[in-house]
Amino acid sequence: MNAPVLLTLAHIVLVLGMPFLLIGVINRTKSWWAARKGPGLLQSFHDLRRLLRKRPVVSHTTTPLFRASAWAVLACGLLAMGFAPMLGQFAPLSFAHDFVAMAYTLGLARLVQMLAAMDVGSPFEGMGAAREAMFGAFAEPALFLLLGTLSAATGLSSFSDLLGHLHHTPYYALIVAPLALALLILLQTEAARVPVDDPQTHLELTMIHEVMILDHSGPDLAAMQYAAGLKLTLYCGLIATLLNPFDPLVAPVAAIATSIGLMLAVAVVVGCFESLMARLPLKWVTGYVWVAGWLTLVAAAVVGVTGGGL
């Protein structure tokens, strides 16, 4: 089996199974800090399977947009995963400036989710949609600044080449730390994790993601939860690729094993954050998201001073 075929199969397996495993590792890490046994690593898979067997309950005030929204968000998540290089310098869907397509696909998923939240006519879900729009407006510029920094550093245009070739630049050691930290903050923001959001809270006044899906149930809720897991997996994969020194086209087995190990390590870090930090007050979240932008700005300044390009 040649390397591209092996990497494509590994990518598909990671997309399908890693969301459950990452959430399980995060929950087990939090349980370890609390001196509890905690749920099994695949508990989220069993929860999703249980939701798929339930009959959805839909409000009479909703339009067909609401029923279609969960599956549209899931489809956008799966499409975005095709652009994401999670195994190093490889992505199943790769072309020039494909990172723009990935960012706009994630933006479309955000828009559909916000419209569905407002479609039910609930003031709480509308409040969550407003928060999602506000924090997304700060997260997306930080993501594009990060991608622009990678493009200036490597002189390349496809997402897999941006991250894969970054290791060969002379200033990789100077910018890897701020870029990794920026991606971690974007992960916490986009995947609704502490300290930006708390996926286990039940207080509508402090929710962001969870309050937007209060009216989803059954298979629709399963689709929304799996799409959220995909976004978590995407950012864990980007951090893993940023740190993975192996070329997947030369050493595919080593690249795959290293990426999986790094993604699990990122999940442990996220679990430690959620165990040692409280959720930030909403008025502080914007400043926290801005930190990702400042970190990428530091990396961009380093690239600009050193000249950029290969």
C-alpha cells in the first residue's frame, strides 16, 4: 500500500473515531484531577448511539431550516476535515489556498447553527447565537493571521504545505510556541471548552454553544454533538501537525503514530485547563480570544524581520 492511500485511510479513521477518543481523554483527565474513576474513554460514542435511537421533538414555531441545520452543520464539519492536514504534510482535499475554503466552510457551519438557534424563537438561544457571532468575529481574524504567517514563512499556498514545510524554515523554533498557543486558544474558543465556554454547564445565562442547541434532540442533537467533536479534532490535528517532525509521504507510519500521540497530548492539556481553571466571565472572554491574535502577530513579526519564505 503506497503512502497516499495509507494516509487517506488513516485520515478517514481519525475523522470518524478521534472525536470520541479525544472527548474521552479530556473527561478522564478531569476525573483524574478530581480523584474519580470517571466515564469510559468511549462514553461519548455510547451517548451518541443512544441519541440516534430517540425520536426528535421539534417545536411548532420552527421552520424546515431548523430540522436541516444539524445535518448541514455536520456536513460542513466533515468537509472542513478533508482540508485539515492532521497527519503532517497531507490532506485528502488539497489545492492552492484551500485554507480559505476550510475557513469559509467552518464559517458556513457557524452561520447555519446561529440561524437555527434563532429559528426557535427562544431568547436564550438567540443570546447564545449573539455570543457565538461576537467571539467568532475575534477568532476568525486570528485564524487568518495565523494562516497568513504560515504562508509568509513558507512561501506556499496549500494548507498541508504551509504546516508541513514550516519545519524546514530557519525560524521554526522561534514561532512554533506562539503559533501552538494561539491554536490552543482557538481550539478552546471554537470547540466551546473552558475557559471560554463550559460544555457541562446547565445555566443558560453563561452558555454559548450548549444554549444554541437546547431545542435539538434525538438524531439532530447527535449530529450537532458530533460536529462539535469534529471541530475539536480539527484543531487538535492542526496543533499535532505543527509539532510533528515526520514527513508522512516519507515515513507514513511514524507520522501517523506521532500525530495520534500529539492529538491525545493536546486533549490531556485541554483536560488540565478545565480542571485547574474556572470559566472566564463573559466580559473577559473577548480579551482572552484576542491573546491568540497577539501571539500570531508576534510570530508574523518574527517572519517579517527574518525575511520570510523558504
